[in-house]
Amino acid sequence: MQQSIIYFISGLSKSIIQGFTEAQCGIGNSIEDGLEKSRKKIFIIGVAISIVATGFFLIFWGIASAIDSMFVMRGLGFVLIGLLGVLIGALVYNR
């Protein structure tokens, strides 16, 4: 019973895909090109976001290190900057 349902769905999806490819031969190339461009843009955006996030992390790490070295707090600067990050994250999440 389950195999026949699977074979039916498989055949149906293959026939739909074949129908689209036969009906849209000229449009198919432009769709593929558009998808490829979209993938490249998404990849570039992802890399840019990761670089920016790394920069912010290093800035906050530097601020926390400076607080620790100025007041010899033994890690309290990192805790303060971490709490600030959590609060900002919560505010951004609520919006």
C-alpha cells in the first residue's frame, strides 16, 4: 500500500517536472541563471555578516579587556560587556 503511494507520488512529480521543462524551455535557462545569482548574493551577504559579527566581537572583547586591565577586576569587565550584549539582544528581539 505504502509503496504504491510512493510510486504514484514519484511518477506524478516526475511528470510535473517534465511538463514544466517542456513548456518552459526558454524560461528555464533564465530561472537557473536567476537562482545562481541569488545563491551568490546570499553567500556574499553571509560572508559580510560573519565578518561584521567578528568585528563587533573583537571590539567588545577589547572593551572588556580594557575595563579589566584598568580596574584589575579579574573578568568582571567581560561579565559587564556580556550583560550589555544580552540586554541589547533582548531589546532587538522584542522589536
